[in-house]
Amino acid sequence: GAVVSQHPSWVICKSGTSVKIECRSLDFQATTMFWYRQFPKQSLMLMATSNEGSKATYEQGVEKDKFLINHASLTLSTLTVTSAHPEDSSFYICSARGGLAGAYEQYFGPGTRLTVT
Amino acid sequence: LAKTTQPISMDSYEGQEVNITCSHNNIATNDYITWYQQFPSQGPRFIIQGYKTKVTNEVASLFIPADRKSSTLSLPRVSLSDTAVYYCLVVRGSNYQLIWGAGTKLIIKP
């Protein structure tokens, strides 16, 4: 139980284009989803928290107009990196909380490696 | 300002017990403590969660003293495959805010 998937697992895009990453909770309803970014050999960095049907709450320093988050259903959240630049290249990971996972546990997706050329 | 602090790195040997301690001096009454394991280029994996005293599951134990200002993740009889980064996370009970530690890189040697 408590499986979270991400798609794609990796993506390469040209500078200036937009990329959408999907996060799905496969066997539970995720009332809350989180998006993280992780640069090589660095810690997890929480970017934003989204509750189903509400606007995402972004962490300080994260541009909400650049990283668009949509959490339209209890099993799907998307992160769109708009006008991507090479410095956006990173490992993006989502997690989901809810259902049998409980209020304090979150389960992570496998991550998406974004490379912007 | 709430903060979660853990050692940057630790080394140990196969077959040993490893204890990783996390400090969370400003923990509040309703906060929970959770630990995650992360391998390179993978999402973190939930290990264990606790509120007080001791919690044990099939992979680890979590010790939390009475004042709850720290917690210790205990991995019994580690193997090479336990080499990973371990994160301590305090979840605020009042608003579910996440307070992550920076992670402890554990290296297990043969």
C-alpha cells in the first residue's frame, strides 16, 4: 500500500520551454501532496505544499509563477516548470499524505530527473 | 525557530548496530518524529515514526526520551545495503508543517 508514482522519470528539455511532471497516489487518496527539489549531493528542499482543490503554499524563495502546481484531484498533482533554464536542472520528488498513510506520514514518488540544455 | 539537527555523516561496519541521533529542541506537544532513508536518485523511503518512548518495526527502532528534544534511530546489524542518507523529520501537529533535518550520510564498510 501507499504507492506514489511520478511521470516522467527523466526528461531533457531545451532552455525556455516548459515541462510538466505528474505525481499520482496509486492506492490511496492524497489530501496533501508535497513537491521537493534536490540538487546533487544536497538535502531535500521542500518547494511547496498543495491540498486538493486549493492553491499551493510555496516555501520562501520558490517562485510560484515559475513552478506551477495543480492538485485537481485526490490522486493527482502536477508540477510545471515554466520557461526552464539550465539552473532548474535538478531531481524533483513528490510525496503524498492521506488515507491509510495517516496524517503524519508521507510517501514519496521515485523522483524525476530534469535536465535543461 | 524550530530546527532539526543531525550529524552530516557517519561510518560503521557490517554487522554493527548504528545509532543516528537527531536534535529537535523546540519540539511541541503534538509534534511527531519520522525517519526516512534515501538512496541516490531515488525518492526517500519511510522507515519509522514515533511520538515518545520506543517504537520498533521490522527494520529499525526509534528511541525518544521523555523530554522529546532528541530522537535516535537505531539500525540493528547493518549491511552494505544500508549505506544511504537518513533524514529526520518533525511534523508539526498543529499545522502539519514539515521541519526536515539536513540528512545523515551513513557509510557501511565491509
